[in-house]
Amino acid sequence: QVHLAESGGGSVQVGGSLRLSCVASGATDGSACMSWFRQVPGQSREGVAAISPGGGITYYGDAVRGRFSISQDSGGNTAYLEMNKLKTEDTAIYYCAARKSSYCNGGDVALSARAYDYWGQGTQVTVTS
């Protein structure tokens, strides 16, 4: 079992920045495809960004490409989401997720919630105008 713990959420004004962190613990060797999703009440979970083990390949949702950046530490057990130029529509609960597989298998899979086996509890991000 893999446990994921997010941190770094909060409230920020439009145009501001936040950095989210996700620490994986338990049955992990740092070789999992990891991602960030977000969800607004009443809507489905949206893929934000994903990163392959080692950080060589990244994927981004259309809504955040060019503004958000996903990265991970050298051990592969901590993933980060740097969020810049935040907009009010970025307000959501942000979840970290990890696959059992080491492969992200392309953007369509990497940004699909069904592809992930482990989820964190989420961290709230609120962008105010």
C-alpha cells in the first residue's frame, strides 16, 4: 500500500503562485508514475499534470499548460506542482495520485483518474479576485 500526503494548498490572489507537495510513503520505491488532479464540487476529477519516474516525461492538461509545472525529487517519492499565474477557475481541491505501474503510458492515460491506484486526501487551493 502506498500512502500519499499533499501539502501547500491555501488562498492566493489572482496572478499569484503556490507550490504543492506530495510525499509518497509505504510500499514505494520511487518508480511510480505520479500526477496531480483537481476537483470542484459537482464536477468530475480533472487531470492537471503527470510525471514519469525520473522526471523525463511530463504531461499537462490544456487548462494549465504553460502556467503549471510538475517535478519530483531525485528519489522519486516526492512530487511537486508549481502553480503560477493563478486564475479564479483554478480554485479546487488538488489531489496527488500514483500508479502501480512505472509507466504513464501517454497523456490520455496519464491524465485519466481511472489509471491511478493510490490517492491522497487532497489540499484546497482557493484563488480570489
